[in-house]
Amino acid sequence: MATRPLEDEVIHIGQLVVRPDEFLAVAGGHALSLSVRELGVLVALARRGGRIVSREDLYREVWGGAMRSQDRSVDVYVHKLRTKLAHALPGWQYIHTHFGFGYRLSPEPSQPFHETALPS
């Protein structure tokens, strides 16, 4: 007979709650509709506590193998997650790109783009 752990893993990141053992992510009090891969990427980032995770490490952890050259799977799923998080939590950005390194999950207020007038 299998026993259930006393406490399931719960990861809180701002207004985002991730419950990997329940295959659940809740943003702003509402459950997100995520695919298995989207949830896998989110969990892998959430477990790193705001640290940068390389694309290769994300692929290895979520897809279970070595990433092939020119594979954009991680980027596609990160884009899907960003879109869903932005819709659920407007005004906040959760997934940040670190070019040449990877991705980081950390809640930060969205910065709207402001054009500044260039001096003549």
C-alpha cells in the first residue's frame, strides 16, 4: 500500500502557486490550463528559486534527454507560458530571458515600453 507524503510540494512565487504533486498551477487564485510540457517547464523554473536555468538543463529535465542542435522546443514552451501568465496576471512578468544563458522565474512588475524623444 502506497503512503502519501505528509506534505505535498508547494512553490509560491508572487501570485503564482505551483503544486507539482497535484499537476496544478494557480495564478491570481485561478487554475491555469497548462499542457504537461508547460507545467514541466514551469516546475523546473520554480524549483530553482529565481536562479537562471539553461535551455539545455530545462530540456533535459522536462523532455528527459539531451537537446539537439537547433531545437527550439524550450523557447516555444516558454513563450506559451509567458502568454498564459501575462493573461492571468496582467502587469507582471514572471519568466525572464538571459540571452546566452537561459531563463529565470521571478515576479517583476511589467515595464511598459516608453519611447523617449531623442535630442535634435
